[in-house]
Amino acid sequence: DAEWNEPRNIEQFNLENKVQYWIYHLRNVNCYQNEQPGMCYLLSVFNQDKKIVNAAVKIKEIGEPAIPALIKLLEDRRPTRSIGYWRDFAPSRTVLRYQDAAIQILNELTPAPFYRNGSIGAYFSNLKPEYQAKVISSINSWYIKSRGKSKEEQMWIAIDEDPGIY
């Protein structure tokens, strides 16, 4: 953080630098959940103040060029400002992490979601490492095999990677 200098205008950045800029700002994503019980969705619009931008939404808008950086984030446990909970009156909270943001964005960018939570509060970051590794391996394999392919071919490759779709 001490080395970070906030740029004045990111529009002059190349695409890779824009991705890195928005990744840095995932720390400030402060989303909430709309339902109880429910899940915190990091791609929601969390503030009516137009000056505050959701970095997760910006990364999603970049699209496919952001996928390699998102794959790298799947093991990144740095916290965001977002939390999830079972019910607001229950004492437990889950701090969502960069890897939670990455999997939610990837699920929007890939032709099939590679991770579906099995229950309320089952965020990617609080899964067993073995299951996380399986999901990461599937996404990596899909990405390598699907580059340069049509959307239809990408979907079939995703299905072959067993992302857990029905």
C-alpha cells in the first residue's frame, strides 16, 4: 500500500494495466446481500454515489482479456470490504476475499459457471483446498483449450471440464 500511487486518469492505460488497476481496487468492493439467508454478490451495485465504482464490475466489463489475471486470483486470500452472513441477527460473518470476487467474475465470463455454491455461506474462499484446486484446475484447462475457439466450442470444452452444470 505504501508504494501505491493512485493514478489520475486510467483511461490512458493499456488493457493489462487497467486490469491490474481494478484488481488492486477489489479491496474496496463493499457489497452486501439482499436476502436472508443469502449470499453476497460482489458484482452488485453497492453504492448510489456515482463517484464510487465497483472494481469487480469494471473487471467484468473488460471481459475475456481479464480471465488470466482472474485465474491467478483464485488463490488470493486478501480481504475485500464485503461480508456475507446467514441472517443479520446471527453472530457469524464471512469476509469475502479476492478469490471470491474472481470466481464470481469468472462465472459471468465463462460459458458455464465452474463453481456453484452448495449452500448458503459456501463461498469459494471457505471451501476445502482440495475442492478449490479442482475448480482452479478445471478453469485453467478450459481456458487453455478454448482460446481462439467459437462461443459454441468454448461451451462444449467447458462441459468436458465438468464444471458442475446440469
